[in-house]
Amino acid sequence: MKRFCLEVRGDYACFTRPEMKVERVSYDLITPSAARAVFEAILWKPSIRWQIRRIEVLAPVKWISVRRNEVGAVASTRNAQAAMNAGHGELALYIEDERQQRAGLFLRDVAYRLYADMEMIGDDARSNPGKYLAMFSRRAGAGQCINQPYLGCREFAARFRPVPLTETDDGDFQPGMDEPSALQEWSADLGWMLHDMDFSNPSNPTPRFFRAKVERGVLDLSRVEVRG
């Protein structure tokens, strides 16, 4: 297991609260699942798994309200199956007919420092972990990714760079002295936040939540209690 750190920035972000049924309303900061997706966008392999350990907020929380057009329907699986059986059919969605205007409360000018452990879960990774560690370091340093990392919604692209870490005497990891500090003046209890989806039953994945408490700009995920 090896710990990596990324500094992630973006002009806009939306980490949608699941209790909001129609309008998109973001959490106050990035969720662990969205942070994991940033690492997976740089390197994903079946033999490894990313575990987010800490999130540091580097910029003040700012909000923006936006109205935008969305498509209010999805392609029907029943129509797709019928078209496959018949060899032809109508599968298209016409935007003019399905367009809906919705309001969203998004974050703007976000900046985070994300800490994650690379866990070796496959035989190949366990027998040759250095290959995967070097692969991620090389890709992150060169700005390479499998797909463009994003901040909650795919239209909100994320900029990233690797942050070198040093291990302290107590086993913790800290960035260099020249790195920006976390938002020291912000401490808050944000209530229940989505941690990730549990795919132990692939046909019926269930959400898991945790109590998100930010202390001096840091959300420590190493000791949180996750509930289904």
C-alpha cells in the first residue's frame, strides 16, 4: 500500500446531494467517491483499488446558482431490445422534445488536496507492486489520464498535479513546506455525506454514508464510521 497526493482545482464543481430530487444542489466539498474517481481517471486497473484517506480544502467555499438545459429522459431499454430483435427501430431521443430547464447550486473556484492509498488486490499487483506505483507517478507527473478527471459533473473538468509527500515520525504524511495550507479558518459539521456505493450485490448497489466533520479545512476519512 502506497499513499499518493494530488492537488485538484476547477472553475466549477457539483457533488450532488442525493436527497435533492429535481434540482442539483452540491455538497460543500468533494465527496470521497468523486475524489476516488479523479485517481481512477489517471490510473485504473482491476488489480488495484484506491482508498481516499484525507481531503484538504485549499480555497474558500463559494457558490453559484445556474439555470441550464438538460435532457429529461433516457433511451428506453425496451425499445432497444425490440430494435435488436426486429433488426430496426426508433432509438433516438429528440432534444427539442425532451429538453428541461433546471436550476443548480454549484461550487466555484474549488481547490483540494486529495490523499489516497493504492491497495494491491490482484495477484499481479501484489507480485509486482513497483510497476503500478511507477505507472501512476509517471502518468500523474506528465498530466496523462485515461479520461479527463472531472468534479462531480463531466462538464466541470479538473486540473491536477501530483504533490510530493514526506512521512512523519508518527506515520502520517505531509506535503512540502512550499505547498499551500488547508483552509484553517473553516471547521464545520456537514451532516451525512455520501461515502461511496456498495457493489457487493451488483444488481442492487446501495449507497453508504458517513458523518462529515471538517476540522481546520481537513476532512479526515481514516477514522470515519460508514453506514449503509
